[in-house]
Amino acid sequence: MTGSAEERGALALARRLVRIDTRGGGERPAADLVADVLDDAGFDVRVDEPLPGRANVVARFGPETPRTPVTFTGHLDTVPADESGWSFDPMSGEVRDGRLLGRGGSDMKAGVACQVEAAVRAARERPGDTAVQLVFTFGEETGCDGAALIDAASLVPTDLLLVAEPTSNRPVLGHKGTLWLRVTAHGISAHGSRPELGRNAIAALAGAASRIHEHRDWPANPAYGPATVNVGTFHAGTQPNLVPDHAEMCLDIRTIPGFGSDDAVAEIARLCGEGIDIERLVDLPGVATDPADVTEVMELLAPGSSTRPPEYATYFTDASVLTAKLGDPAVIVYGPGDPEQAHVTDETCPVPAIATSAAAYHHLLRARAGR
């Protein structure tokens, strides 16, 4: 295969990872793959499987210290992909027209591969000076489930957390918070021919869903943009001739500084009106890093990036959970994937970006060697 050493190593691993089906679970084989690569390179590796078939990986290289200068992190799971809607196999791992094809190519198996390649290369070149920790998780897509189950005692506090989510290799300094709610309406069942004897839960919840969907006055933040709300699921009813006595929907809310989860729940309750129950399913804080604290790191990853206005992502990452367990490090999100390719049908990742990302991670580790 032609291309740079970073491209060959990271791309080859990314292709292998994409070919492992981790759509909504089954991450253990992917965890074993990255663990084996790191173990062969002399890393201290631990694989934990708190749920059947679902595993986290924590690996370290370098001397034992109270804090490690850099921690890399990424998730091994992907969102589902229905083959019937794709023009190629979601588990392809093929390279075509300069792009890596398959579910997780951009979000975010290529990023994981780049972190592994950079860490292994740095450890091989400067074993006496390299110090790095890697944390790879399961279940990030469903609310950082794997990260939540990592024992903080198994982690070394760190100065910098690098998250390999898709950013097209632009340093991103944080992201919005995430709140998932289950909203439920309760009615009274009756025969479909006598609806006046019942109370229709669908009608009550549909009205609430419509008000939430059409609401446009969500707060905004100059750096993060507006808070957003999406009606993601709606379930109700059993058959046409029965007045439904139960209906529920799930909401995805992205919070911003000045409009947190408590504010969001209060506003959703106001829009829903009386008689509607609200339950929190996922409540993840936003992440924010002061650009002044990471100017050097930004320039190491992408020269010139520190002179531009800071960027913050709309999606959530495991940093929402891991920062507290890692001693509140600075956080930068940086990865080769294309953000516009995350979760889409026919997901791909540009191959040149993989080489760039692996080289940037390696450059950062070399610059921090011996600290």
C-alpha cells in the first residue's frame, strides 16, 4: 500500500475496526484488537467487560507518575446502519476514491486508529520519554455508558484529554451538554366507537410534541450557538378501536452555558402543560476549555488554529463523563472524521485526513515527551 507510514499504519487498523460490527453493541472484539496492538508495543493494557460483549480498554505507557501529560480517548461503538439503505456494505472497510468506506469510518474508528498508531510510534521511537494514556470505550452513542462504568481508580489523572471525534482535523474546545427526556401522557382507555368515554393520551402528547417542535425561542450562546430540541421517538396505541391510555416520546436536548438541564426541563414542562410526566434518561454536562490554556497544543495539532475563533461541537463526547475521573484536564476534540458524515447512510472518511491526524497526534506526543 502506498502512502505515508502514518497512513499505512492508522488506515490499516481503521479498516480492520470498521469491519468489526459494533453497531449498538458487541464492542469486545474491537477492544481486543486495539488492546492486542498496544500490548504488543509494550503498553500496560487492561480490558474490562462489565456487560456481556461490551468492553472498555485502558492502556498506559511510560513511568508511573501522579499525572500523565496526555490521554487519548475514543469510542468503539457505532450507531446502527441498515444495509438496505446503503450503496455498499456498512462493514466494508474498503478504500475507494480516496475514502474509507463503512459505518464508523468518520465516527470514529479512524480517530481511534490514529491515536493507537501515534502512541505506538512515539513509544517505539522514544520509550524513555513517552508518557501517554489511552481510554477506549463502549456505548458512547447511547449516553457514554461505557465511560460511566470505568472505575476512576483505574485511571491516572491527566493534563490534557484528546477526544478523537470527527472534526476534520480542526481543534474543537468543547461541546454542548446533552439531556434526553422521556415524556409521558396518561389517558383513559375506552372503546374506539365511544371516544367520549375515554381520554386520548396520543392527542395530549401529540399536542405537546407539536408545541415543542414549533418552538423557536430557545436561548443561544455566542460561542456554542442555540440550544436545540429534537422529538426523537413517539410510541403509543395498540389498535385503532381502542382509545390509548398511554403515550410517550423521547426528546434530545442540547444545552448551552446559561441554559442548563434544569432550565430545559422547566421549559419543556411549560410547553407540555399539565398532566404530562417528565423523566431524565441522560444528563451530560457540556465541556469547555479556555483557548488561552491550550494555545500551544492547538498549534501543535493544527498550525494557525489558535488565531481563529474557538469552535465548540454540537454533539456530545465521553469527555462529559471522563473529565471528572481524570482530574479535570483541558479537553480538545480533534479527529480525522468528517462531522457531516457522522451517523449518515454511506458513511465515509477521507484517507488523507487519517494520515494528517495520526501525524498530528504523534507530533504532540513528541513535543510533550519527558514532561
